[in-house]
Amino acid sequence: MSLPHPTADQISLPIVLAVLGDPTRLSIVRYLARKEGVPMNCSKFLDLASKTNLSYHLAKLREAGVTRSEAVGTSRLITLRRADLDKRFPGLLDSVIAAADGDKDLPAVGTADIELSA
Amino acid sequence: MSLPHPTADQISLPIVLAVLGDPTRLSIVRYLARKEGVPMNCSKFLDLASKTNLSYHLAKLREAGVTRSEAVGTSRLITLRRADLDKRFPGLLDSVIAAADGDKDLPAVGTADIELSA
DNA sequence: TCCTTAGTTCAAAAGTTATTGAACAATTGG
DNA sequence: CCAATTGTTCAATAACTTTTGAACTAAGGA
């Protein structure tokens, strides 16, 4: 860890909801949930927004306590803070992600390179 | 019904989350959930904001599909659209309300007149 | 009819969030 | 060391959201 993160009990419900109420960030969270356990770097989300703008949105997610960003070399490994969110707001993340999965209007991550992890 | 409401399938997840991501509106929703079945009029929420500002926030909730406002005489009866929200985003409203109930920082409704329904 | 009550609308001001590009830092591979 | 890769920061701007007060409408009661 390197960048400032709130502790679990500092996570605020209205802030989390407001942060998730943005299609770009909701798409990021949905993607992180789908690939849970696999830490992502920012470049994974470059088809959602520009590099600068991503930095902004990822900072919002981190500051709200939704994600954790670890500096590893020149990359950031981004993970969902699922345990902390589940503890703080039981059921919330699951229902948001389930709803987001059914949302055809949300921008998709990785529609260009569909798993070329060969 | 009199004012424009979205149909159930027009309710959008990011819009609902953004609308709930405001402490005033979240307090309104929490109160409506607690008093479910009892339709409220706007004046119930006057300790959260001014009359004009309440009109704005209640319109946001209605336009997002979170509440229904019916004109009855000179009043508006405001109800939670629980069935529509549960159908569209299962579990979401329950987890938001449960989390909001545990949030000490949210402004409270009716702290001045605690049930003077005599 | 007149007054009150309940709430809306409008336009302005204030505040906040999102987006951009250019410049910067830090790490890593050659 | 040099260059490329990854991502951040900064300042400016654009775009929204919230808040306000004054003016308004519509219904209901005296």
C-alpha cells in the first residue's frame, strides 16, 4: 500500500453510493468484481476514459474505500475492498454488482481484446 | 399519480445510486422505508431542508424512480417504489436502507416532533 | 370570495465534479 | 545511462448540481 485509503469504519455510505453512481466507475467496479482475486492495473480500463481521467476516477474509488491501490513497480494493482464493504454494508456490493451485470447501458471493459491471455 | 415517473424498466442503476448518494435524499428514503405504507407529505421533511430545496430533492427521487408522488388535494403523497426497485435491483434497497439505518451521520427526520399523532 | 396551506417554478448564484492537456516522477529494460 | 512504460499532478475549463428567494398555482376552509 502507498496511497491514502480510509479504514473500514471510515467508509461512508453516501460517499460510496455517490462514487458508484457514475457509469465509468461502476463499470470499473463491475469488472473488478468479475475478475476478483486478479489485481488489475489501470491500463486495463483505458477504453473507458483517458489516462488522466482514469487516474481521477480511480482516486475517487480509492478515497471512498471501494478499491485498494497498491504501488508495484511502475504499476498500481487495484483490488475491490470486498471484505471491508461487506462488513460495513452487508449485501450492498453484491446487489450493486448483480444489478450492474444486468445493465446493458454501462460501458464495457475489454471489448477490444477479449481475453488474449494466451 | 400526476407528475412524470419512469416506468420500472426505465429505472437506471447509476442514476438511482447517484440520487441515493446525497445525505438529504438518503434520509428521506430511510424515513419512507421506516414508515412504509404510510404515505408522507413533503412537509414531513422540512427539518432536512427548505421547502424549495425539498421540492428539488423530492423531484430527483421521483425522476430516478425511487419514489412515487401522488397529488392529493394540495398535498403530495410520497411513497417508496419498493416493488419496482426490488424487481429491478434485487436486494439493493434493503441493503441501502439497512446501511443507512446504521449511519449516525445522516440527518434525522422528525427529531423535533417525535410522533405527536395523538 | 378571500385567505391559508402545500407545494411548484424560475432565474440567479454558489458550489462541486468531470474532463483535458502539458508537465512531471518513478521504475524497468536495453 | 537512456528510453520507454505507468501513472500522477496541476491548472484551466466545462459541465453539472445544489441552494436560494421571489413569484406563482391550486385546493380547501371560513
